[in-house]
Amino acid sequence: MAGRAAATPLTRRQALAAIVAGAAWSVSSRARAAVEPTWVDQRRVGPFVCRSAFPLDDALLADADLASLERELRRVLALGPCKNQVEVVLLNDAQQHRRYIAERHPTAPYRRALYYQTKQRAVIYAYRHSELAIDLRHECTHALLHADLPMVPLWLDEGLAEYFEPRPADRAHGPDHLEGVVSEAARGRLVALTTLEAKHDLAEMADIDYRYAWAWTHFLLHGPAAASMQLWATLAALRRYEPPTPMSQRLAATLGSPETAFAEHFRAWPRVLRASRQHAGASR
């Protein structure tokens, strides 16, 4: 996510996550000399091998529910099974986490949670705090996407990670983003998809870009069927190693004005949610 100087306090949206994909996995003499923490717990959940410097709480693992996340991504996005192991390194606190990353990957940007991928290895770095389960769902979404797809456009990569980071019951509600997007859509204000497609580096992404990466992803998943079909077509092209047609062009060819359809989707979505809640209440 969008970075600032290390000494500057970060908002949750700026601090949460980053992908360093395709980076050189070189081990410097400093890294070789780095002291390994004492690992006190290890668990395996599907493709994820969690190595922890603190005793892993069953409640934390149940909350993160990584096995369910993998099943949901396979169901919703038709991802293939994750064939390679993903390491999840869990440190005691922010200080240990920052030091651990700096010693081993001094050129990597520091984030509260970090997904680092090379041809040989995929690893997630995080630490113990009150929103660790959210961080794990976000980063593990990145890992599962990149295990199946050779590349993912930055806006879609972050949009999907933002979408799947809440608990399953909250995903369509977008607790961190929906209210702002609905309010802006009502005023005719939005970030165009072409603006997001022009960003290719996490340093270019501001808080509002993450909100609209989530929002355009939500539109593709819950909006018109024609929009969802373009998402599946894009993912299929990526699996074939084909340079995908930009989503903005795909949507323009099928919907006419993607921005108009997007605004209509979010103006109507609160009513859809209310009707869904009422139906759920009536069926109890």
C-alpha cells in the first residue's frame, strides 16, 4: 500500500499490506548474520505454513479461517488449487517485525503486513495485534491469486485483497469502504477505472485508490452480469499468459458508460442490502 517515511505514523489503510512480487531473493551478508527468532508454534492450514514467535491461539486461526478463504477464492474466481507452500511468518510485535524484515530484505518497503514473492518462495510477514486476522486474509488473498495467475493488474490485485479481507458475512457490505463510495456516488464523484489502471506501483496508491479498487471489484462481483463476465474473461486471459485488455475498455464495449453503471450500482446497493437483511430475518 501507499508508503510514507518509516518514522511517520501510518493509517491502517496505508500500513496494512504490500506485495513485493518478482523481487530478487538475494541474501546479503547482513541477512545471513541475522538472528532467527525463537519459533514457539507452527501450524499448517491448506497451503499456508504458519511459523510463529508466539503461541498461536486457536481463536485467531478460526477467525482468520484461511482454509475457508482458499475455498471461497476458488469458488468465486475459479482459481486453481494452490500447489506451492506459502510461508506465514508471525512476529511478536511491530518492533521485531520491522527489524526482521529490514535485516533480511533491506530494500523491501516496510508495511504492517507484507507479501513477498519470488520464483522460489512466497512468504507473508505479519505480527501480533488486534487486526492480525484481517491482515492474514488480505495477504493470503494476494498469495492465492499469484499462485494461480502469472500477473494481476495492481488495482485488481488490491481490490480483491480488500474485498476478501473482512469476514465472509461482511464482504458484500465493505465495512471500510461502502459508506464513502455510496456517498460519493450520490454526489456524482468517483475515481475512474482508467485512473486506477494507470497506477503500476504501490507508492502511487493513496487511500482513495484503495477504496475505489475495492469499489470497482465490488461492481464486477455484484453488479451487472455483463461486468462479471468481463472479470472472468480477464482472469482467463491472464491464465493463458495473454496481455489482458484493460478492464475499462472491456466494460465500455459492453456497458457503454462504465462510470454510469458503477454509480447506479452503488446508489442501489444500500437498498439491495436492506432487502437481503429483511429476507434473512423473515426466513428465520
